[in-house]
Amino acid sequence: MTRVKICGVTDSADRNAVVTAGADAVGVIHGVPVDTPREVDEETAMRLVDGVPPFVTSVLVTMPTTVQEAVRRVDRIEPDAVQVHDGLSPAELGALDSRITQDIVAVVEANAPAIEDYATHADALLVDSVDADGGGGTGETHDWERTRAVVDSLDVPVVLAGGLTPENVAEAVETVGPFAVDVASGVEQSGGRKDHDAVGRFVRNATRAAGGAV
Ligand SMILES: O=C(O)c1ccccc1NCC(=O)[C@H](O)[C@H](O)COP(=O)(O)O
């Protein structure tokens, strides 16, 4: 069955709705040098992560420029996993891995060359549609067939992201066969605020679809 991460929660009501809907992971965005309504300050990130219950994974989504910066954020916020968007090379991800106990999800741009280089140093890859500044949350889909080839060629779990919605997620799962799917803007009522009904539909449609990796 395909796992589901709902990304970019900004308050406890949305976090709790995501958990109630049955998502496997909750993404909290902090430390990104891009303009996004989904980023929260450090205190809020700590509080949101702290309230994620057992058996649901809290994920800090961040864009560090150095390994040290990533370590400091992880040590302060204490998520279950860290998702690194842009900024760190595969070798730096390896260095980060040796300094934290959390799993590392490395974000790779869907059209990037040598995606496999990141697989060596990460616990999972998240294949996303990335904007010119390296940020996510674009609401744009990419070439799912290419991502299917990535899934087929690598042993590491692959998370599909970018432009997913309750309406297209079943087709995405069937086409790509990812370990998990991830959504931010596709389940919002307005920037940074989740539409709880859409979150529920997204989780149901993703988990009922055939094609996810076991
Ligand atoms: O969502 C953002 O605004 C964002 C900004 C900077 C770095 C990462 C960001 N999001 C990370 C995610 O994991 C999103 O869920 C992913 O990019 C998919 O977004 P969407 O296309 O809106 O579903």
C-alpha cells in the first residue's frame, strides 16, 4: 500500500486533521530561503512536531546551505525524519547522516541527472517538481513515466511529489508505483491552510489505488 505524506502544515488544527485522515507522515517546513506561505518559525515547528503522535512520522522539510545548519535544525526541532531540499551535495548528505539519528529524505528534481548519486546517501528519495530557487510546493506535475523508471532502477524508497491532488493521485500511484506520495498545495483551501475534506480524499484515493510498493 502506498504511504502518504501531507506537507506544509502550519497549525495544530491542520496537523491533527492530517493525522485523523490517516496520513503516514506530516511535513513541517522551516528554514527555506524561498517565499512560501507554508513555512513556520522554529518555535512553531517544534510545537507541531512535538504533537505528532506515535506511529505517524514527523518530517522537517528544510533547505540548509551547510551540514552544520541542517544538524542544528534537526537537533532543535527533533523530527523523526528530515527532508533536505537542494543545497547539500550527495557527499554532504553522507556527512549529515553520520551526525544525526533521523532518516534523511533527499529531494531530487524530476529531470536532474545522476539521481542515483543521492540514493547512496539517503534513506529515501523524493522526486519533485522544483522551482528556479530549488523550492517545492510548485503544484506542478512532472513526467511520471521518467519517475517510474527511477522507481524501477533503485532499491531506495521513492516518494512521488509535485502537483498531486485528490483527483490525480490514484492515476499517479498506478503509473509510478512509488513507496509514498507527498502533497502540499493540492490539499489547501488557501496558502498554508489545509482543506480537511481534500486531505481525507487524498489519503483515501492514494491508499486505495493499486501500484504502490510494499
Ligand atoms: O511547499 C513549499 O512551499 C516548499 C517550499 C520550499 C521547499 C519545500 C517545499 N515543499 C516541500 C514538499 O515536500 C511539497 O509537498 C512538495 O514540493 C510538493 O508540493 P505540491 O506540488 O504543492 O504538492
